[in-house]
Amino acid sequence: MEIKNYSSSSTGFILLGLSSNPQLQKPLFVIFLIMYLVTVVGNVLIILAIHSDPRLHNPMYFFLSNLSFTDICFTTVIVPRMLVNFLSETKVISYMGCLVPMYFFMAFGNTDSYLLASMAIDRLVAICNPLHYDVAMNSRRCLLMLLGSCSISHLHSLFRVLLMSRLSFCASHVIKHFFCDTQPVLKLSCSDTSSSQMVVMTETLAVIVTPFLCIIFSYLRIIITVLRIPSAAGKWRAFSTCGSHLNVVVLFYGSVIYVYFRPLSKYLVVKDRVATVMYTVVTPMLNPFIYSLRNKDMKRGLKKLQDKIYS
């Protein structure tokens, strides 16, 4: 892949970052550093709480601990580079320094979506077929679901990165974003990207929509089952086990759909950067709070972990 600039002989891209205003760089650095530390600490606590409490060793929390681990990896691909950019004057990123994070960003992002789908299936079986829950969601099947989620996500990322590596870039190499996302990079290409856009959109629909449809189908079945429960208390008890998961799904998929399920011609720099911050930084930061504040089992697990640390 060849990257040329009329005023410079250097190769690579320039990441403009979240804002080009020099006065905002240090405040943004502090804000995103705090958000990153909260994300890492919060998700690590979730993982430790689940692994330290035997009562949390079940499929739901198995997927949650892996979701927390994936969220840590997901934000680590994006935020440290963003923090460096806030304090850097050059903001230059090499060709490989662009493609490698792009690969891992897509891999961990897609793994997130498949884990959310796995958690929806877990809730479906627990509510709609509780007598067969232990058999249907045994440890072997859960492990296979996890491995399938990771494998599909990494194959998808590899395909996308190989496709991006075939593009050529001419005059501009300024990426109007805070990381090498596919949409802003495609906007810079002087190659004919119509076929690439079509392949990317089709393949993205297949990979991202599949877990989303799985979540929709699972919750439709759950709603039908719960509505058949005669008592209001029983309905509330069943729905309460899904509340945290639904909140995360709405946060994650709401911003993902807004950013990626539109033609490249409708890509808006400022609005898309804000939406991208939502699912790359805000959602992983909020996940530990969403899953622990209204979850008695997680509260008990965190309290037990706290007792172990201070004992």
C-alpha cells in the first residue's frame, strides 16, 4: 500500500484526534485517562469477584467475566494511543501502526457483540426452559460458544484488514478521527472504494447483524414466556434478570448501528466521533456499574472480594 503526500515524503497517517483545539488537549487527556482507569479497574474487579465466589461460577457470569476481559482489551487498543495523541504535536501514526490496532479493535468489538448474544441465549434458556438449563448451558457448550465468538470475530477482522491493505492513498493522509477506523480511512483512499464498501457493508451485516438478531429473537421469546406468568411478582423477577444485559445491548448497538450502518457518503466526522466514543470508551466503563449496582449476586461477590483483600 502506498501513501503519498504532496508536501511531505514521510509515510503514514496523521490522526487529528478527538479535537484539534490546543486548549482542549490537556483537559481531554485527564478526562479520558480517568475514564480508562475506571474501565480497567471496574472490569478487573468484576473478573476477580466472579472467580473468587463459587456461587458465581455459572454460564451467565462466565460470559460476563469474558465480556469484562474483552472490554479491557477493547479500550486498551484505542485509549492509550488517544492519550499519547493528546500530548503529542506531530500525531503521526505509521501504516502498520494503523492497521494493527484496526485489526484488534474490530476483533474485540465483534467479540463483545457475540458475547452479548451468548448472554441473551443464556437468559432465554434460563427463563423459557429452566428445567433443562444445566444440560443446555453446560460448561463444554459455553466454552464452544466463547471459542466460536472469538474465532468468527478474528476472521472477520483479518478479512477487513486485508481488504483495507489493498487500498492506495494519494494527496491526503489526515484521518479525521482519534483512531484508525474503517470509515474515515476509506474516505481518504483515492482507489475506487465502491466495491470495497459493498463487500464491507455485506460482510459487516452478516457478522454484526447475526448476533443482534439472535438477541432480538431471544428477547421476543423471553417476553412471550414472561407474559404467560400469572403473577406480577413472577414477571418482575424474570425481567429483572435481563435488565442489566438489555441496558448494555442498547448502549453498545445503538452507537454501533449509527456509525457503521450508513453509506460512506453520509459519514459525519464530529457526530461519528462522539458516537464512537460511546461504544469504545463509555460503554466498557459503564458495564461494571450496570452489572453490579442492580445485581445482588454481584454485590455479594464484590463484598466477598473486598473482605478477602482487607482480611
